[in-house]
Amino acid sequence: MHPHLTLHRHPMCAEIIEEFQKCHVDHPLKKFFGECTDLKIKLDRCFRQEKAVKRKANFEESKKFKEQLQAYKKEMAEKDNES
């Protein structure tokens, strides 16, 4: 299975998605017998790469947020000690 094949949600894989959808339209019966399998494999690989890129970006964003949170906690602890 694969996620919904919408181009705006998967910009990195847009070209492969279009080829895969065209293959399904051009070969309505052969698609059940492996005609589009090579494109499906390419699509799966592309989705994995896309997910890895998103995961890395989310991790970096999370790291920045944690640093900001730690700085805020430290600042609040210093203010409490001064009071």
C-alpha cells in the first residue's frame, strides 16, 4: 500500500506519481499482472527518501525547540532565585 498519491503532498515524487498513474490508466488490466510494478518500486523508494528528509527536518526543529525550552527554564529558575 502507499499513501494517497497527491502531487502537492509529495513534491519530491511528483514525476514518478504521474508516471505511475499514467501506467494504471494505460494498462487497466495489465496493472494487475505486474505491468506497473517497476514504477511502484521506484515510488516506494521515493516515499522512503522523502520521509527520511522530513524526519531529519523535524528532528532539527525539535532540537531547536528543546534548546529554547531549556534556556527559558533556566531563565525562569534564575528569576525565582532572585525573588
